[in-house]
Amino acid sequence: MPWEELVADTIGTLIRREREASGLSQVEVGHRLGVAALTVGKWERGQTVPPIRYHHRLARWLGTPSRAVGDACVAGAAARNS
């Protein structure tokens, strides 16, 4: 995924988009990332954003730089707080 596209969106939208494109369930994504399916769902809905300790795992899964994941998390947090 291009870095610019990642930064332009919130992390929750990106996680959902990638999960659906891959044909994976929230349970499967959670297993890959080491979190519960409930956590993946909260990230997708924008209720919470992934803590920094998960940015590297998300970046590998999304195929993008870790910094871009961090920027998208900031965008998600800003959207949630506005």
C-alpha cells in the first residue's frame, strides 16, 4: 500500500479495507497481530487506535512503513476526538 494512501486515511479504515480484501475475519487478523478479535473490531470502528507496540506488526501486515502506521493512528485518534 502506498505510504501516501495510508497517511490520508485513518488506521481503522485501512485495517478493515485490508482485512476484507484479504478475505480474513477479525479473529484471523487478531491472531496474526497477537490481539483479540474484539480489539481488531474496536480499531476498525475507530473506538480505539492500536498502541505503538503494534505499529511494526501492522506495518508488516499492511506492507507499509511503521511511520505511516503511526501517522494513520494519529489521524484516527484526531478523528475520534473531534
